[in-house]
Amino acid sequence: MKAQGFLEKHDVDVESVTNASKERKGRTEALAIAKTVDKIVVAKGKKIVTFDMKKDRPDDATLTSHLLGPTGNLRAPTIRRGKSLYVGFNEDAYQELAK
């Protein structure tokens, strides 16, 4: 809900929305998505981790530890914008989306 509120407040266009509780994406799907982007920004609380997928791609175990939640599914919210993937919500990280 925080992410959705941020996007509405900053008038960020959303092409499609998927309900994560109804359409689950596991390890295989999460890694497939990760391989299609150049940058991944992961927010866990106040901590932000950025992966440069072109210059310094992490191994699959590292990626999945950041992309998947405790249920083994892709964490929500996850936003793809161009060649960047944002996982989790952090207002500072989302400022790039508002530009």
C-alpha cells in the first residue's frame, strides 16, 4: 500500500498491476526476471542494496536471497521500469521512479 500511495502521489504511470497473493512467482520466475534487467534495487527496511547486472552480476543464491520472501516467492512490491527492477519499498529508492 505504501508503494501504491507513493506512485499515485508522484503521478507515476503504471502499465500493469499483478496481485502477488494470487499470482505467485517462485525462484525460477524471479531469476528469469532478474536476467532481463541491467539494475536491481532491493529494499529491506531502511537498507538498500543495488546490483549492477551488467558489470557485477551476483550468483543465483545471492540474488534469490534478496528477491524472494520467506514463502519462497518474489517479494512484493516489485516494479519493473525499463531495464531496472525495484524489489521491496523504500521511499528513497523510489525517488528514481518519480523522475
